[in-house]
Amino acid sequence: MSARGSGDALLAVDAKHALEKVCSGAQRELAPRYYSPTFVDHVNDLEFRGLSGVEQSVGMYRKLLADVTIEVRDQLSVADRVTSRFVVSGTSLGRRVRFNGITISRFENGLIVEDWSVIDTLGMLRQLGILRAGLVAFRALGALSAVPARSS
């Protein structure tokens, strides 16, 4: 991270707080402090817009992980962009999961106007056992299609 007190460092602090406080759902009401009303959020293949988009994105993760926390582990600031590497933790379907993510935040006038995020969804699904269940079902369907149909 840049030297303390520089503009880059202040943006990094805001990016960290946006992830840890707002995106975790712990303090959603702080969204206007960190995000522009014209904010665009690119998360994997999804896109959310505006402050209502922040609410939708956070709500989606809160449904998957009831007690979600986000911990920023590393940041790099360059000009108007901050890259944050973080760990998401929570409980879903009775199982504790931890997976990684990276977000690049672009700032204008002290607010985040755009995020590009990649989340390790496959790692989360693997920990939940959903991936294994899906593969077993897929194989079972393949096996069923190889079985000749019964004649009456």
C-alpha cells in the first residue's frame, strides 16, 4: 500500500471499509459513504448498478452465507484504483466456508464508481459439497441414458 497520508492510502482505507463493512452486510447503511449513486459492480458474470445494486449484491451473499465476514488481507493502490485481496468466511447449509476474492475499485471524487470482482465460487461450492453432489447427479444421468429402455 502507499505511504500513510497520501491520497492512494486514503482510497485504500475506503476500499477496505467498503468491503469489510458494507459488502459483508455488517453496516449496509454506510453504502452512500463509500459508493457513488452511479456505481457499477461487476461480480464474476453478474452486474449490479447504483446503491440499490449494492443492496442486491450484498443481499445475495447474505442469503448464501448468513454470518458472512470479509477480511481484506492485501491492497495495492495506483492513482484512482485500489486492488483488494480478501477472504470471505461464513456458514451455509450448516457448513463453515472460507474462500478468496479480489476486487479492483475505481474512485472518482472520493467514492467508488466501479468495482471488478472475482470470487472463488468454485472453492465455496466445493466446501459446501454442492459441486460433488452436482457431479454425482450428472454422472448418474449419463449412466441412465446408457441403460436400454424397457419394453412393455
